[in-house]
Amino acid sequence: MAVRIRLKRVGGLNDAHFRVVVTDKRSPRDGRFIEEIGTYTPGNGAKHLKLDVERAKAWISKGAQPSDTVRSLLKKAVKAAA
């Protein structure tokens, strides 16, 4: 099973919020997921990111592949935690 860490869109029109989820690669973007490990709300000013870095690293060590966006968000979360 190919596992990915990617964003799941929630929220209304012109009010996007995202959840960072671990999911099977074949699942639809907003479909079934294995585990939710964070949230992300883009905005004009401060960007709000809550991400469980330890769970993300655990999934990556098990072979999960983060999407490009999640990879950059993960770098920002690690940098902010340090």
C-alpha cells in the first residue's frame, strides 16, 4: 500500500482550511484517511500551522511520502519548533 501525507481541503468557498492527513495514495483528496496529524490555514498575514512533527516523522520512517506542499510545511514546523 502506497501511503502519502497530503492536505485534505475543508471549509467553504473562498475560506479554505486544510487538514494534514496520512492516506492511501489511491484515495480521493477529501476521501478516507488513516490519521489526521495537523491543520493548516493559509491567510494574508500570519499563516496558522499546527502539525504533529513526531507523528509525521514516524510515518515517514515507515515509508510514507509527503507531498511537496506538506514537505515545505514540515520544514517550517521544524524550524519554528527549534
